[in-house]
Amino acid sequence: MEKLWNRNYLKVMTANFALFFAFYLLTPLLPIYLNEYFSASKDMIGVVLSGYTITTLLIRPFSGFLVDSFNRKHVLMLFYFLFFAFFAGYLVAGSLLLFAVVRTLHGGPFGGLTVANSTVAVDILPPSRRNEGIGYYGLSNNLAMALAPSVGVAVYHYTSDFHLLFWIALLVAGFGMAVDYTIKLPPKAVARSGGKMSFKRFFLTRGWLIALNMVFFGFCFGVLHNYLAIYSKEVMGVTGGTGVFFFLLSIGLIMARLMGSKSLRKGLLVRNAGEGAVLSSLGYVLFVLCPNDFGYYVSPLLIGLGNGHIWPAFMNMTIHVAANNERGTANSTLLVSWDAGIGLGLLAGGLLSEYIGYSFAFFTVAFFQLAGTALFFLATRHFFLARRRTPGEA
């Protein structure tokens, strides 16, 4: 059997960990920062934070095209440098408008970097271990999600210094950029240089329903991840448990990645995705129906287990319906759909919480998760099985 844990694969996972650690360090605390430092209202917080996701959403189709058409290492390093540099902007943003501009622009390199890094990961994986390797690759995201919010909440709790958090994020991103610089990629011809421009070069139309299904799951995570801290504080009176919530969520994600590796190796993608959708649904429903300690600390484990099954399964499903020279486009398509869901969740969460309340906003999350699960079992799984390419097919 071909070796999975080669040096370049470990490097790309380390760089991915640094990328998401810098991202998740700030994400759950930014609503509090905007409220405390700029007196931003709930709906304005949603507008400001959604700018990051909207820019990410806009850049990802083009980043998939760039990754498939130009030197992937050069594209990767350009995006990582820009991602690193924008953290410095938070340190000098002295007004809500300036912060909103910096935050919105920062979404561009983040969107391109996640596509480039994941595509490089696929390139350096041996074909016989690709399904399994993509599953393990997500562990770097999950470990970052487990540690970063807890570190961020702890730093804020003991120092109340957001500038210190911005400096930590800047340094971690710089470390990840340095690691990615040392990666050696196998020489590959440019996949699709020249030729007629078309929509298919930016979006994998062959996987449109898989992408649409991911929008539902992204919506739920967008509301949860960005409004949990302020919801916990204002509705449940929980001020110190947010870091624990995200830690438990990440434990669930990690457990799912490890538990699902065997079935991914066997190609049981539909089963993995279905199990994940059901587990996440149970988690979101428990969260809204049991607003107590039991619901608050058990639901993240279920949501984590669910998303930990969904993500590698959906990513592999998207790659399996794409041609070999469309890997960048396939990755960007799935990430675009996730971003679209998160962006809608950010906007809807802000508006619903402002005019109706946080409780209703999270009931909406449970509804969207159940709707996404129903869509998968009724349509998406059949859509995938009908379009799946054979392993050797271009």
C-alpha cells in the first residue's frame, strides 16, 4: 500500500492548521469586539461580519480557475502572503467603517488560500489513499477549531486585549506561510491553459446539487459559529462556556474523522454523508429544545460528529464527479457553497436576532439542518451515484 503520511502531506496539514487557527482565534469573539469597541448593533454586526464571507464567496470560483490554470505553488504563496498581511489591518482599524473594509477584503485571500492549499493536498496524496487522505486532511481544520477558540476566549478573559489576539493571529499565519513555502510539488503541466472561457471553468456544474445541499449545512454553521458567544451570554447567561462548547465541537469533528477513515478508504461516501447529516440534525435540535447545560454541552459533540462525517464525504463526492483536471474547480465549488450558506446565516442570524430574538434565530438553524438532511436522502445521494466517475476516468 502506498505511503500516506509523507513529508509534504504533513507540511500542507501543518500550514492548513495555522491558517484555520488564525481564523478561528478571532471568529467567535469579533461580535463582542464590534459591540464593545464600536457600539455596533446586532444587525450591523451581521452586516460587517458577512462581508468577509461574501468576499470569500466571490473569490473562490476564480481561485479554482487560477489553481487549475497556473503554477499552484505560486498561487498558493501569493494567497498565503495576502492572508497573513491583512491581519495587520485589524491593528490599525480605528473606526467601524475601516474595520469593515479590512475584514471584507480579508475574505479574498482566505477564500483563495483554502482552495489552493486543499488542492495541493490532493496533488501530493497517492491515488490509492486519496479518499482517506482527504478525510485526515480535515483533522488540521478540526484541531485548529478545537484549540483556537479556547485560546482566544482565554486570552480575552484574562487580558481583555483584542490587539494581542490580532498579533497572535498575525504570527500564526506567518508561521503557516513559511511552512507552505517549503513544500515540494510534483511537476505538473498546467491543466487548462488557454481555451474558451465558460462558466464551467469557475463552477463545477456537474456537481450543482451537492453544492446546493452544502449551502443548507453552511447556513447552520454560520449562525452557530458567529452568534454562539453572544447568544450564550445574553440568552443562557453562559459567559465562560463558549470555549468549552467549541472544544467539544472539535472533539466530535476529530472523532468523526478517525472513525470514518475506514469507510472512506472503502469508498462508502454516501453512508458517511448520511450518517453525518442525521447526527448534526440531532445536535442542532437538541441545542434549541434543551436550553440547559445538558443541551449546551452534548449538542456540540453531535454537531461535530455530524460535520466530521459530512465534510470529507461531500468533498470526495465533488471530486469524484469532476474530471482530473478540474480538482481546483471542484474544491472551490464545494467551498463556495459552504461560504454562501455561512454568508446567508450571518445575515439572517443578525436580522432575526435583532428583530425577533436569538432563540428564534437558532430554531431557524435547526429547521435548515433538517431540510438539508431531507434533501440529501431524497435527492443528493441519487444525484451523486448517477454522476460518479469511475476511478480511472478522466
